[in-house]
Amino acid sequence: MANEEHLKLLRSGVAAWNLWRQEHPKSWIDLIEADLSEADLSKVNLSKALLIQANLSKTILIQAILHGANLEGANLNQADLRGSNLSKANLFEVQLREAELVRANLKEAELLRADLKGADLRGSDLRGASIRAQQLSEAKVMAAKFTNSMFSQEEKEHLMRRGAMFSV
């Protein structure tokens, strides 16, 4: 269960939360199983936070910092994560149906078994991310960046026809 003090502080507003994070940069952030659905958390700093099984459905997380956060099993369906930093985040088994991830930084993120049906990954950086091509079958990938080694040649060609970009 989530730390009630962390929840209370986060619900008091992003500015207060980010100030507290600046003052306590090494604090463990426990938001396990927190219900933050439909909240506006734009530009929030949740780097390295524990958000396991959290409900973030329909949450606005535009330009949020979630670098290294553990979101395993979280619900981010229809969340707005445009321009967010999810690099090195654990997104194993995360629900991201119809999530907006346009221009998101997902470098080296763990996305195995994540549900990306209808997700918008246009312009996102997924270089080094752990992900399977079949997870992207119903996602928007135009201008998304991947590394060459992530997929078979056939999968790569299919994604390139849909507008994905690859780098060595």
C-alpha cells in the first residue's frame, strides 16, 4: 500500500511535490497501489518511484519525469504521457491501452508483456527498450526510434513500412 504521507503531499499539487523532491532527492517514493486516476500530474518528478500496481488511468502526465520508476503491473490506460521521461522505467505488464506516448523517452525501458493496443508512440525514443514486435501491432509507431538489434529483419521491415526508424 502507498505511503499516506506521500499520497497526501502529491495530491496537494505538483509544485509542492517537486519542491519536496528537490529537498529529499534520495527518499524512497512509495506509491504502490495508489489510485491517481484522472489526476493532472504534468511535469511531476516521480523518478525512481515505486508505482507498482498503481492506477494512473486517464492521468495527465505530460512531461513527467518517471526515469527509473517501477510501474510494474500499473494501469496507464488512456494516460497522457506526451514528452515524458520513462527511460529505464520498469513497465513490465503495464496497461497502456490508448495511452499518448508521443515524443516520450522510453530508452532502455522494460516493456515486456505491456499492453500497447492503440497506444500512440509517434516520435518516441525506444532505443534499447525491451519490447516485442507483436506488442506494437496495433500501436502508432510513425517516427518512433528503435535499435536494429531489437527485431528480426521481417519485423523491422514491417515496422519501417509503418514509419518506424532504426539506428545501429
